[in-house]
Amino acid sequence: MGYLCVMKPVIILDNISVRYRAPEVRVGTFKEYAIQILKRQMRIKEFNALSNVNIQVNEGEVIGIVGRNGAGKSTLLKVVSRVLIPTEGRVRLRGWVSPLLELGAGFHPELTGRENIFLNGTLLGHKRREVETRLDEIIEFAELGAFIDAPLRTYSSGMTARLGFSIATTWKPDILILDEILAVGDENFRNKCNARIEHFRKEGTTTLLVSHSIDNIEALCSRAIWLDRGVIKASGSVQEIIAQYQHIQ
Amino acid sequence: MQAWREFRRGDGKCQSNEAIICLLMKKLQAIQDVEFTYDSQQRPPPALEEFLDAIKYRDLIYQLVLRDIIARYKRSVLGVFWTMLQPLGMMLVMAVVFSTLFHQIHGYVAYVLSGLIAWTFFSQTTSAAIFQIVWGGVLIRRIYIPMTSFSISSIGTGMVNLILSLVPLLIIVLIVGRPITWALLFLPISILLLTAFTLGLSLILSTMTIYFPDVREMYQIIIQAWMYLTPIVYPTTIIPETYRFWFLHLNPMYYMIDMFRAPIYDGALPALDVFIPGALISLITLVVGWIYFAVKADEFAYRL
């Protein structure tokens, strides 16, 4: 208990449920909607992407989340990054959440790399001034050189990913969310990415990592959570959870 | 465990383990309760939260407007001059086509253009806002952004276009010999009221688009019909007198258009029976649209 006193909780999820309600047949138009209502045939299918999930993550922890496809891993990340407001339960967060869900989602092909840095930086919630001061650092890390003033449509997919990663990780986040992004770019750049994430961890960034690669989880995480059909099946030390998980698989 | 023993020794009153655990839990609770930057159960009312976040993300809105303008003209030689030339060209086509029909109006070109400038802003911005929410859906599923940013940035882009096309319009007004008066100073108010109305309606339409994607296509037809129901290319006098009053006064865009036409074409302030209902319609639409959007916004990520 004394141990708990010292730790500072950064993410607290209390009894989180995320419930999707979808009509069994997709209703796309007013006409169909009106017909369905009149016939009273709107059969609504409910399914819980997450049910009664309780998680507390303390400062500086790196938590790995394992589970099959559709187990609710991405939904959990969305709840933490405030994209999804849970249907039930309470979310409490401390600090700035950096979502690395998909690199370069907000890029515009006609804008130059430099212009896209401003767009992407402000999408992450930074001020233009803050982007301005980090501009050189971002360009340098992305290794784009003279390409930075060329339109993004001329970039290779590797260059786009490098730029996306560079922008998203220039500011040290309090909470870092990683959804299978470590497979980006070439070997050299991947090492740079891992070094940066490791640096954040040492500086006290709390990390949630979803990965299908058990090796990644084992190498990076201190604790693991096993999700199965929206329910926490087990949570504990990485070795323990991975052993159980692999046993079932 | 060291801390545990020290704790027991330090506090003589607290002997039993339960009491200590109880105390520690309270202490832990105290740490947990303070300085959370986000608590899903302690959010301000949705409309207010959306408003505060839109202000916080103002740099994003600026950047989105910039993106629209840069992306649109990047590959053209005349660049941003098209912002002036394009609406002007379109207006001139309209004016030439219809001027043979309505040659009884003095300075017909200026009459059409003063109405069309407001209409173009309205129709382009509402359509852009609907498009933006669909585009933005990709982002909304990945990162948190105040969702009104998309509608507000559409307004910003439209406003830049509107103000730039005022320049050639005023030149045309001079050429056709309509009076230029102090009433032009009323234009900022006209622009603000039109903007409020357009933003309110954009938010309502965006929300509907998320639930029914067909709204996007349907709106294109509605806006076309709406334009011909609004006296833009024709004078109000061609509407039969028996139902002219209701025909005009039930159409919110009639007031908006007239608030532009009065200062630009007539060189006079808009009449009070246009200004007062016009202002009320604008502000009510904005408030209703904003609240409706903000209340529904939590559900968007489930739908997109």
C-alpha cells in the first residue's frame, strides 16, 4: 500500500463500457429510415466493444495490450485518447495525450512538407508558435532535407511516415499511445524511433502499446493486459500474461 | 515495506492495519482527485466545452483555412487572384444571361451581383462544411479535435473569398453608375449576420450528414431550388402580389440578401423590418445549430 502512495496515477478507467448500437440493416437514407420506423422494423443490434473495464496506469509505466482482432484493443486506445466517449464509466487523464494511431492522417498532398508540419502540429493541439520553434528539429529528425519544400504528393510512403512520426514525437507527451507503429520506415529509422520512445519512457511518459508482436511487448512493457471480447481476461506482469496468452493460442 | 513501518511508527494513534489502510486509501484518493486534466464526469456543458475548445484550437482553424486557400490555388498561374476572378466571372455570366429578361432594373448587373455575392458565400460554405465533416471523420476517429473546427474553418475560407470578391464588385457598382454611400459601412454587420446564419445551418447539416450520408447529395439539389426561390437574379416585383409577402418573408435568405443589396445596390441602410427579423433568424440559427451539434458530437465517433 505504501508503494501505491508514491505512484501517481496518470490514467484511471473506472467501469468503462463502450456500446455500439447499430441497426441490423444499414440505414443510409431518410426514405429507408422512415419506412423502417413505420414498419417498426428497426431491429437494433447492440454490442459491447468494451465492458466494465477497470484500469489504472501510473506515471512512467509501459503497458502492453494483447488480444485477438476485435478484442477491443483499439477501442481502449480511443477511449484514452478522448476520441470515444465511453457509453458508461469514468475516464480520468493527467496531461497531454499524443495519439500515434496513424501517422500522417491529416496530411494534405498539395501542401509542402513544411506547410503540412504546421497543419499536423496544430491538429495535435499545439500552437503555431510552438510548431515554429520546433520546425528545424522536426525536419532534421525526419531526414527530409531539401524535400521539405516539395509538395507531399511527391513523397514516398516512407518519407511521409517519417515526417508523421517526427511531428508527433517532437513534443514529449505525458501519455503516449502506440498502435502497431513500430514497423515504420527502414531499419535505421526504426532504431531512431525506438530510441525516442525509450527516451520518453525514461523521462516519465506513460505508454500504452498495442501490438501483435509478442516480442515487441516483451521488450518494451513492464505490465500487460489481456483483452478478450471487450473484457479484461487477465492483467499482471508481462511474462505471466504472455505465457497465459500464448498457452491459449 | 520500509515506508510502511515508518508510517506505523510515526502515527501512534493508528494501530490496527485496517485503520492504516483506510488512511492510506484516503490519501491515495486525495492524490487521484487533484490535477486531473481530463475527467469524463466533470465536463462543462457540451455547448460550452465545444466553444472553449474551439478557442483553444484557433491555430488549427487558421491552419485549415490556409490549407484550403493554398491547396486550391497552388497549381494555377494566377493563384489567389482566382478568388476574385472566379466568383466575378460566374456572376458576370449570370448577369449577361438574365439581363435581357430584366432590363427594366437600372444597373441590373450590380443588382444581381450584390445578391449573388451573399448567396455564393452561403452555398459554398454550407457545402464545404458538409464535405469537411466527412473528410474530418477520418481524423475524428484517430485524434481528439473540437469538431466545430471544420465548420468554422469553412466559414473562414468563405469569408476570405467573400471579402476579396467585394473589391471587383464595388468597381462594377461604380461602373454601372449606382450610388456609393456611407451605407457601405453597414456591410460588416451584414457579413457577420450572414456568417452566423451560415455557421448555424452548416452545423445542423453536418450533424445530419453524419447520421444520413445522403444529405450531402440531397443538399446539392435543395440549394439549387432554394437559389431560384430567392430573389437574386429576378426583381421581387415579378412575384404575384397576392402571395409576395409570405414568399419573401418565409425565406431566411431573403433577409440576408437584402442586407447586402441595400448598402451595395441601393446605397441605403437595410429597412428595419428586414434587419430585425434577419438578425433574430441569424442568431437563433447559430445558437440552435451550435447546441444541436455539440450535444450530438460525442456520438460522432461511434457513427463515423
